[in-house]
Amino acid sequence: MAVTLNAAAPPQLVPLAMAAAGLTAREREVVALVLAGLATAEIAVTLRIAPCTVQDHLRGVFRKLGVADRYQLTAGLLHRPRHDPPRGGRPTITTRSVRVSRPSATC
């Protein structure tokens, strides 16, 4: 009998990473929509919540995954990041930092 092991692809790993980080069901919904390319306003309409609530969920996600913004979130979940040892029992996604200028949030 032969056994073949293949590396898991990002679509298989994303739910595992989100569960390991302790994301809530709503945070997982928001992350899925971010990964699908939706903007904050589009996520708010889709989930029938306020844009500021979307931002609150994203702040929680960023804190739990140890990323600074949705760019690092996407890169970390979809592009096979380098993982550092977990801090405080939660996985940390390490990505290269890219500085992008954006207008300040109003929430």
C-alpha cells in the first residue's frame, strides 16, 4: 500500500487558521467577504450591519491573527505565510509589511 501526502491548499487552510485563532462566527463571515474582495461598505450591506461594526469585527480579527490590516490578513491567509510560534496560545501570521496610505477611519 502506498500513501501520498500533498500540501493543503489555502482554501483548505483558511477555515482551520480562523478556528485556531478563535474567531467568532461573525468574524469568520467578515474575513470570508474580505478575502472575496469586498469593501467595508459592501460587507456591511451583505451582512446587514453598520460599516463601523464591520470595522470593529476587523479590528478583532487583526488582533487575534496578529496582523495590522486587511492586506496582511489576505496575504497571511492566502499566500502560505511563515508562521512564528504562537503567542498567548493563538497563532500569529507573519507577513512582509507594506506601507499604504489610506484616509483615516471615521468609526
